[in-house]
Amino acid sequence: MDGESIVDDFRRYFSHTLYRDKLNQSAYYVYTSLSLSLRDRLVERWKSTKYAYNEQDCKRTYYLSLEFLMGRTLGNAMLNLDVEPSISGALTKLGLVLEEIIDQEHDAGLGNGGLGRLAACFLDSCATLQLPVKGYGLRYEYGLFNQKVENGYQVEEPDHWLRNGNPWEIERPEFSVRVKFGGKTEHYMDADGTKRAEWKYTKDIMAVPYDVPVPGYRNGTVNTLRLWKSMATKEFDLSEFNAGSYADAVAAKNAAEHITMVLYPNDVSENGKELRLRQQYFLASASLQDVLRHWMNKHGNDFSGFADKNFFQLNDTHPTCVVPELMRLLIDEHGMDWDAAWNITTRTVAYTNHTLMPEALERWSVSIFGRLLPRLSEIIFMINARFMAQVARRWPGDVERQRRMSIIEEGNEQYIRMAYLAVVASVSVNGVAELHSRLLTQHLFRDFYELWPEKFNNKTNGVTSRRWMVSSNPALSSLITRTLGDGWTTDMAKLKELAPYVDDASFRAEWQEIKQANKARMAELVHRDCGVVFDTNALFDVQVKRIHEYKRQLLNMLHVIHLYDRIKRGDTADWTPRCILIGGKAAPGYVMAKRIIKLVSAVGKVINGDPDTAGLLNLAFLPNYRVSAMEVICAGTDLSEQISTAGKEASGTGNMKFMMNGALTIGTLDGANIEIREEAGDENFFLFGLTTEEVDATRGHYDPGAIIAADEDLRRVMHLLESGHFNLFEPGIFNPIIQSIYSSGDPWLTAADFRSFVNAQQEVAKTYRDKERWTRMSIINTAASGKFSSDRTILDYNRDIWHLPQVAAKTM
């Protein structure tokens, strides 16, 4: 594990395995060689972990998610193996700079946003806590997309993150399985007179697993993320080829590989919807077959103890096909009767919900579902029939309640409500913040909560300190370690011990110095990616997340325009210079979100080009927001914008990353903001906006026109927008945005929260001018962030839902 030995292996990989020499020193092959050298060390610990789990025959949890936003692996592996300093020193002797090598790694394109990054944090915590948890996902050839901004417009380009391969993965073709699609179901009576079903005439696709190591933090444990790649069962049709039709011969191969070609297709079209359903079933079926194979290798066809040793955690609604597929496998493939299979299913499946918006829940038309997955469709109808009988027994004659709770939504076309299926089959249903979990039981799943209150619980999200502090903010982490010792990296509750140091002037001075250095690093990123110069003495005001109307980047822009208007009016007494960064991707089919990106770019162009704003205000839009960018941004941010309409954000995890790194939050009482404010204290949080109850009360009589007319500042902002000041050469392009603000049906209540937001921002500006007060608040936020460790979250999952043992591998 010493640096010299690792570099010896690095040289061997570079010169022999990759056949490179001093005349061909491509930086990418330097990165690959170092990665393979470290992977060797991980593999030994990986095997030891596997042996330890097998020897103990321990219970295991399988975490199924369509997204795993892992970020870069090399730096994380060095951190967890505790070899970075020695490797850096050894490479320096060769004239190589470790930071430049790390920069060669492409962010793994396996996720879209918070859902996938949460899954990555959870896997890190499971390995660090030495819990036998295995991740299952899809090996997308292309990530979501690379985002460019041209003339202010989002342009999507393919993110072929695997074009040069992935040195961290290991293909396991011996564990490939077949996944069925199409065909039809035939029913028959078996020898015992039991009615059975057989799914026949299917078009099968091979699922080939690729394993990625997930190392725990300096504990010898390495867990597994298994990613499935889709492949044809045969390379091409030889008869078609011999007949001269090459295209037809390889058509099946191409169709099969489409399933894992691209992350989350745009599902506006019917083809897009079908591909997304194929992805979801492909993940569920391949993973379940893998788990059952492992079980049968040890226990044969005896499933009597299966529920005691296996557990499936569904990360949102996407993997819900696990429910009918597990039933199918147990009944059709292993001869179990319905009641026994249902008993196993309802003891081994748990569901995490990540959204309060009904439109974001999975619904599949019965026609599409039945054509692609006819046997599963039958099983879902059977589950629903039995469930409806249960509802009828509980509430006799309440037909309206039965209609509301049915897994099958009736209408001109029938739909399968996948979230309802997940609730019905799961032993546990959890939200991801206290408010979110409460709203689930009061609104979205109220009927189910009245039937099964014991199923519902909260598991507030968290993020890993290793990635989001130790790795991304080494200077701050070093200060904390020198102050508290190193135990906080695996027990973030210890950060509370920082609180007394707010009164230590030398500690505050070092804290400020570290923040300034991090701001300089962030300013370099902004200048490189945006061409905008940020003054590190200004307030760094940041909102980076998926572009969506409920996250209200638009409200942020109204405040930016208000600041610009103040400058143009000469209202700059007691001014706080401010540099504002907004970043995030809009879904390819989300027209309004793309228009908001255009607005940010247009306003930024005007502000940054106006001599009157120099030294007072800057605005930049960061293209292609990604994990590696966030690792720089979270350490350099002063103010974290968490401004969603109350009741819309399930939790948020970006808010936690910023808090850990000492940023202060301006936010509504939404998602985990509520708990962040509780932990940090009201006086260390900038609160604004309507509450969830006030949002609900406002709907139905909302009059944004009257609000705008009564508020001179908002009226001036809207005048600038309506006059076309920011789009002089593209008239009318922002009319849909203007109309949405004026609409009484605006679900995001943008105008309603404007005045409160501006007032809170004025308090932010005033506070920032008092450097000592701001630093005290920053320290307190970091000290109070321990609750938002993913280690704590996973311990909660394990205590209340999974009940796994902690299993230590033999140390190397």
C-alpha cells in the first residue's frame, strides 16, 4: 500500500498492459494505469468482503435504483484507501501531478440529479458502516447529456462517458441472465391439478453484469455496485446475413442494446415511454434473477428462509416492477403458490418515495404494459383484485375510496399506478424529510396510511462527509481534524463540538482564510466554464440543481433583476457586492425550463456588460453542472439558494452539502430546509416565503396581478421583462415566462413570495457586511450539519427496516 509499490504497478500497467512508452504519454493512459493499480488493491479487499458475507450467511439488502451518480472514482478510492499523500509524493518524482491525473477521469454518466447522487452516498455509507448491501443499476453507455449553452439556449450533446472504457468495472459474463419481453401467457394445469401460467414466445434480451467496487472508509470493506448491460441473445441472424441483408441481420442486436444505451430517454413520445418501461423491467428482472441464483446456489429450491435473509429497497417508483416480477419468478419458475409468494414479497420489499407531485409518479398504460410484459400485467391485476377485496372489507360500500386506491386507474384508458403497487406490496414506505413524510400521509397516500399506518415512516436524507467535505474541501477538513480529531469523518455528530470555537478569533480567522481560498478555486471554475470574472470579496450566491419551475430559478432571477434595477437607479448605499451562479440541466422536452436558462443567460449578458454594475453585481450560468463541479462549488459558496415552493421539494441534498461546508441557507420551509433550520437555529438561517399551509390556502384566490400592482419593486422588475430590455433582438421570447408569473393558476406562486424573498435577501446582504457575524454563522452551520450525514440515514434504515448485521472483512 506504499506509494512506491503502487507506482511500480502503475509503470507496469502503463508500459506493458497498455503498451505505452515515453513517446506516447497520453494523460488518459496515465490515469488508466494508476486506476488499475488501485483497483488491484480494492479487489483483494473486495474478495475478503465477499468471503466474510458468505461465511456468515448474513442477511443482505439489495438497493435498486435507475440512477447512481457516482462522480469520479479515482480520488474517492485513494481517500478511502488512505494512500493519496504517498501516491502524490511518488508521482512527483516522475514529474507527474496527481491533480492533473485525477482531472482526466470523466464523471460516470449513471445519474441525472439528486436521486442518483443520494444512491451513491448511500452505497458509500453502507460500505463504511460494513453493512452487506449491494447496489443494482443499469450501465448506460451514454449519460443524460452534455449541456452546452449557445446564444443562451441549452444545446444537448451525447455524453459518451464510456467511449474509452471504465477501468473501475469488471465484466462478469458468467452471471448473465435472460430478460423476457413480449410474447403471451398460456395457462395450464400441472400434475397436482394446480392452475399454472407460462410466459411463451418472448423476445429475450441478455443482461450482462459489470461490477464496480464501492470501498468503505479505511475499514477494509468493499461492497458491490452491479450494473446491467443489455445485449442480444445472438449477434446477428445468419440467414438474413447470407441473404444479403446486413441491416436486418443486426437489427435484433441493435434493438437489444438500446435498453442501456442512454440514461432516461425523453418519454414524451410513445417510443420513449416504451423504452423507459423496458429499462425499468430490465433492471428488476435481471437483479431478481441474480439474487435468486445466489440463493439457490446455497439453498436449492427451498425458499422457506428467503425472507429472513434478503431485502429489496426500491429507490423511488422506478424499480416497482420488482413486485410482480418477484411474484412471477416464485410462482411460475419455482412452483410456489400465490399466498406463499405474496408472503415473501411483502416481507422483502420496501419503497422510498422521492416526490410529492402526482405527475412525477410512474403510470403505465395497460395497453403498453400488457404488450411488453403480459404475464406481469396479469399478476398486477390479480394483486389489485385481492387488494380491492381487502379495501372493501375495511370500508364496506365505499366505492369512491376503492376507485381512489385501486392500482388500476380507470378511465378512457386504463393505467397502472406503480406507486400504489409499491405501497401495497411493501413492508415499509418512507419519505425523505420530516415534512415530506408527513405530507405523504396527509395527501398523496392518505387512504393507504389510514389502512396501514404502521407501514409509513420518515428517513431524512443525508450525504457522505467523505466525498462532500474530506475530498471536496480538504483545507476545511484538515482544520476540523486538527481541532476535533479525525473521528468526525465517520461520526458527524462530533461536529457539534465545533460550536464553542465561534468565540475563538484565531479559529474564525483561519476559517475565513480557507473560505477565501475555496472561493478563488470556484472563481477559476466559473471563469473557465462561463467566461465571467467573480470577485472573491463579493458574496457568492449559488443555486445549482436541476432546472425546474418548482425549484424556482425564476424567483431567483426576479431578485437578480431587482438588484440590477436598484443599481441603475443609483440605489447602492450600503451595497453588498454579489456574484450569482446558477447551474443545472433542463430535461430535453421541458420547454419552460429551457426558456428559464435563456433568461438567466440573457440577464447575465446585460448585467456583466454594463459598466454601472462593475464591482457590484455579476451573474453566470454554469453549463454542464456535474458532480465534479459541485465538489468545487460547495466549498466556495457563501449563500445556498433553496427556494422551492413550500410543499414541493421532497428533501434536497444540495442544501446539506452547502451547509456542511459552511454556506448559509436562504430558503422556504420546504423539504429538509425545515430540519436544517432546526439544527442550525432560526438566527442562522434566512427564512422567507409562504408555508405549506399558506400555499394551500392561497390557491383558488391567487391574484398575482394585484400583488405586482401593489409592489413597486416587483412592478419595476416586470416592466423590465415586459419591455424586452433583456431580449431587444429576440422580441417576445420571454412572453411565456411573463404570462406564467401573471397567471392565477401559477402552481409555484412566484409573485406571492417575491417581497418576502427580497426582504430576506436584504438581511443576507446586511449580515454579509459583518464578516465576523457571518463567519460565526458559517461555523455554526457546519457544526450543526451532523444530522445530514448519510451514515446516520443508513443507520436509521438499518435499525427500522433492513435489520442487517455489521460484518467486518478480514483486514489486509
